[in-house]
Amino acid sequence: MTATQTAPAPFIATRKPKESSAASVTTASTEPSESGRYERGSTPRTKRLRQLSESTHPSISLERALIETEVYQRYEGKVPAPVLRGLFFKTLMQRRTLYLGNDELIVGEKGVGPQSAPTFPELCCHTLTDFDNMNNREHVSFSVTAQDKETQRDIIIPFWYERATMTKMLAKLPEQWHLLFDGGMFTEFMAQRGPGHTVADGKIYGKGYLDFIDDIDARLSQLDFNSDMQAGAKRDELEGMRLVCEGMLILGQRYAELARSTAAECADADPQRATELLDIAAVCDVVPAHAPRTFRQALQMYWFTHVGVTSEMNNWDSYSPGKLDQHLEPFYKAEITNGSLTRDAAQELLECLWVKFNNQPAPPKVGITLKESATYTDFCNINTGALRPDGTSGVSEVSYLILDTMDEMKLLQPSSNVQISRKSPEHFLHKACEVSRKGWGQPAFYNSEALIQELLTMGKSLEDARESGIASGCVETGTAGKEAYVLTGYLNVPKALELVMTRGYDHYSGKQIGIDVGDPREFSGYQQLYDAFERELRYVVDVKVAGNNLIERLFMDTMPVPLLSVITDDCIASARDYNCGGARYNTSYIQCVGIATVTDSLAVFKKQVFDSGAATMTQVIDACEADFDGYDELHELAFNQTPKYGNDDEYADDILRSVDRSLQSIVAGRPTPKGSKTIVEFLPTTCHVYFGQTMIASPNGRHAGIPLPDGISPEKGADRRGPTAVIRSAAKLNQLKTGGALLNQKFTPSVVAGKKGILGMSALIRTYFAMDGHHLQFNVIDRATLLDAQLHPEDYTDLIVRVAGYSDYFNNLDKALQDEIIARTEQEL
């Protein structure tokens, strides 16, 4: 929709929104599907909603971009950046299309309807070629119309291309950064999105946006323009925050009006739906203006906030509910007690919320950003069963209700996890294992005690760590509602060793991208090789962090996020933006990929070259550059006769510890402009596939172009002594000093069948977590099924697999990623 309404004047201060637009509405009807893929849901309503969500192909929407363009054309350069962002958000809430579909009980979409993805030209202004690629690519495609292309060409690109942060940052970053980036040495998260990656705490269930306005007004009244030289900047931040709160009030008011008017239109033809619409209006009369009072209002309060935060900025990934079971528990218990809610009705409401998550594809990505994360998943992660702030188990009836909802809906979004502590009931763990062994990768399992200890290690207070202790996105650890913990990009750790072997020359780009640390063919001992690896790694990280700091400063100066600031502790009190260090805690993650590959490769050099003399440095380097063609004996030596990580082999695992210490020494603790400290994380998403494509063969026997292992999982085919050996090896990495470490395990269905299978899975989880393991997740499927799914995709439209920190339809994955999942070792308990 082309926006034509005049933007409101700045600094409107009202308890109730004065603006009221004629609401636009899109409705949708659905028919029962003949496909079993769409038949899940505990009620006919949620079956139909799920069918619509799953059968609608994602498309782009330029409505947000057009409204943003008009606001910037009117106000850019006339008001400060926080006020400009606030004015844009408020105008967006006034003028955007409202979707109110048939059957809905929870309302609100980020785009104009289900599977509609807005664009964010202030971050990444897509070219027409980008649009063609989005529309035509086989996987993760978005429908783009001829009108979309015309609008992008004539309106969006002329205004936004030079203004976009991606354009600015690529122009400012130095040549060394571009060389390493183009060579697949690291990636950059902020290339097509903004910082975000945070989690809701309980404040939005205890306050409405009118209350937040009161907090902002109180802080404004305290500003001292005589003695505080930052008072003017603080006023700008607070006024931007006030404007977005007014925008949230408008969103709720417009939905209430729309529901009532639609109810009047259908009262005679469909009185039951008219009653439901009046109930929706009543809910929207309360939230988001006021604190919720019922279970349903609490769900709607979260969802309005989610839509607001993710419309304000593409903060993929992501914004998550956090400890949803604990947030909802007081509402659920009160209504169950007074009889105003039943368990079945509560599950239906949760299923409606699950559909809302699934309706939101991640904003369109192109280029290397797509290779980082080739999925529609937006990485919202729901924590269930976590410890309470007093340290007791947080498992409740709502926890089981969420597990039942997850199991019933079997949707890719939201990602769901369970937190398991020493205090978790065994029945809860068994129930989660029962869901997980059905083979679609959810829930993932997290160690509550480890999460809290990681937060303490990062400098959080015990009170904040115990109140939060959550995992978000894929496996990241953070404090809910109090922290900006930002992913800055993936680091290709084994490629640093490759650059040592090639003296800094990159075969993928055909350029000199690294430093020359000497001729490795003349190294006299393993320590000399390892020292060279550390020097190369330090150079790469130095360039990466310098780039991070430049990009962070760009967002601090030009891309405030007032709404995310409102709901993050200390931003109002400090009158500083979330992107500018206003949060109580600030962390920057660098996600390290391929630690198993580099460990096993170093083991080959140490064992076969320097300890036994079975091979020479020259032979290993030449074999890698030849992809082991003509080096069959050396490949056998490297792949089958060298100690490997993942087998509880101390020779290999001692090298793992060395690499871990090096990463902590080189990566962790670096300061950033907004006051963050860098933290090591072991997370790949789909970047392990891309990184493998940029590399020649590795000394451990991995062939050129083959994906690296995911997270801290062993190299494919290297883990030969069963899952207990894998977890014992993985536990030797100091995971409590990381921000997360992803570990995948793969079982055939027969291995985890029956009561014995549940007990085996539970014991594996308990054992690993007793050794301070951070995370564990399962693919339960056999190789033959996956191979058949590659050959006959039409027969497997509903096949879901665990990729990295998320699940996806097998048919949505490109062949390289499918092959990587097939190649993962099938373990036996």
C-alpha cells in the first residue's frame, strides 16, 4: 500500500492516542486440506489457521518501506535520529494495513497478512537483481510482483540506496576486511539487519504502554539542562521512546475499532464470529495500553509487542518471549481457579499464538547473508521449565501445556526449548524426550545451571542471572529484558589454519587475504605450527573486531530503536538507546565455526608429521591442495588412523582445549564503542555449509567444498565410539566461558523407541549437563529415509529435520545442507 496520510507532528503528549485511522483489513477463509501436513491442531479453528500459515507462500511487502520513505522525506535533517525513528514508527502504526483473518483469536501481523515480509531499506536497500533472485530461487524464495519491482525502482532505490547502513558500512570498511570477508573467513550480521537479539522479561505483563509513557515523562521531568551536558541528547532519546509508545497505543486502538466494525458487519450472517470479534475488541481495549489481566490478554500483549519490535527494525535474529510458561502461569492459575478458563481453551489460544509466529518469515536475505542462514525461520525461541528467580524448578502446568502445543502444532516457528536443571522433575524431562524423539528436532535441551553460570562469568549479578538464565535465537545466553546481546558474524576457524598452509593466499577468491607467517614446509615442530595458527587467527580477529566497532558506531549514531529501548531495563533510566549502550548489560558475540575440523587437522600434523614422521608437512599441504587426489594412503592415515575429537580420546581432546584457550585469548573480552565485551560462541546456523564451500581440503581428510561440522559437533564420520564419548569430548571444552555451544546428535528411531529409549535419552542429557554441557538436540531419523526424501521430495513434504539451532523442512534445504545432515553419524545408546 502506498502511504498518503500526512505524518503526525512531533512530540504529541497524550494519555490516549488522538489519531484514529480508518482501519484497513484483510480477511482470509480457509478450507480443510487433503494433505496431512495441514491437519495438525487440537481444534478445527487451529487446524484451519495452521493450514493457511503453511500453505501460503512467503511474499514481500513494500508498505513499511513506502511509509518510512514518506516520513524520512518530511522529517530527515529536521529532527534528531531518535525522534525521526519514533515518528516513523508512530506513523507506521497509524497507517499500516491491519490483518484480521477468519478464525483468529490473537491479532497482528508484521506484514499485510500471513507470510508477508516487510523490507527494511534503511538497513539494506535491495536491488532489482535481488528481487529477481528472491522470486526465482528454488529455496527460501519470496514472491515479488511487477508492481513491487516498479515501486522499488522508482521510489525506494532512489531515496534509500545511498542512505542504507549496508551501503555506508561497505564503503567505510577497509580493504583488509573486504578481502577476508570475500574469502569466506568471516561474515557480518549487520550487513542486512540491525542489532536486536533479545528476549522479553516479565515487565510487559505488569505494565501497559501508558505506564511506560508515565515512566518516560517522569524521566523527562528530571533532566537537568544546567549541569548535565547530555541532557539535550537524553531528551531526544526519551521523546523518541514516547512516540513509539503512542504508536503502540494506536495499534491496539485500531484493532479494537476494526474488530467492532467487522463484528457489526457479520452479526446477522455469523453471530458466533461476531461474538468472537467483540471479544477481540475487548482484549484490545486493555492491551497494549494497560497491563494484561487475563491469560488471553497476556498472550495478546506479548504479540503486540513482538509485532512492534520486529516492525521497528529488522533485528533478526531475534525477539523472543523468554520464560513464557513463567510469564503466563499467574494468569493461567487465577483463571483456572475461578473457572473463566479451561485447559483446552488455553491450549487453543497458545496454538493461535504458534500460528502467529509461523506466519512471520525472516525478512528476505540475499548473498552471503542468505548463506549464513538459509531459512525462513526468524529464530524466536521459547524457554520452558527454566529455574525460577528463587532457584527452584519453574516447571508448572503451563510448561506441560506448552509442550503439548509444540507437539500438536509441529511448526517450524517458534523454536522451542526446555531447560533441564538438577531440580527438574524427571517426568518433565521424559515428556520433552517423548516429543523430541518424534523426529522433527524440537524441543532442544538446555542446561539451566550452565546458563546461569555463563551469565555470572560474563559479569551479570546473581539476581539478574537467576531471573533470566535464558537461551534465545539458536543457543545464545542472555539476561531477559536487560541485555543487548548482539551476534556480529561467524568466524571460520579452520580456514585460519588453511591460510597458514598457503602463506595467506586464498584459493577461493584467488587473492592474498591473510598474512604470511612463514613457510610451513620448513616448520621444525608442532609448537611452531601452532604459534603460526594463533598469529593468523589473531590477525583475522583483529580485522573482524575493528570492522565490528565501525559498524557498531554507525548504528549508535544513525539507527536507534526506541521501542526496544522502552522494554529493556535501564534505557529509560539512563535515557540512552538500546543500540547505544543503554541496556543494563551489553555483549557482542563472535560465532566460531569448525572447531572440530581445526582440532582434527592439527591432530594430523601433530601425530603424523611431528610425532611419528609418517608424513611430511609438504605431503599434507600438497594433498590438501590436490583434494587428496593421488594421496589415498595419506587420506587413510589422516581420516582413519589419527585421533579424532568426539571419541573421548585425550590426544585429540587436548588439542581441542588448546584451540579453545586460543579463541578465548584472542576473541573474548575485547571492548566495543557502546561498552560491550566480545564473547566466544559456537554456533553455525547454515554458515558451516558456506564456509566449507570456501575451503580447500583439510588435513583431517575433509574434502574441498564439504561443509564443516555444525557447532561443537564432531566431524562427520569421526565420532565412532558412541554418544557418551561425544559428550565426554565436548565437555572438555570450557563451555561456561562461552555464550553458547551447539551440539547435535543423530539417532535412528529404533534406538530411542519405547521406555528404554526415553530413559537412554534422559540419561544422556543428565550426564552431559552434569559435566557442564550447554546444549543438546536430536535428529531422530534414519539415513535411508533422508536419501529417499532427496530422490522423491514430493513424498516428504512434511519431513522436518534439525539443522543447527533450528528445525526446517527437509525440502527447504539446498542439497549441500541435505547431504551434510545425511552424513552426520547415526549414534546408538
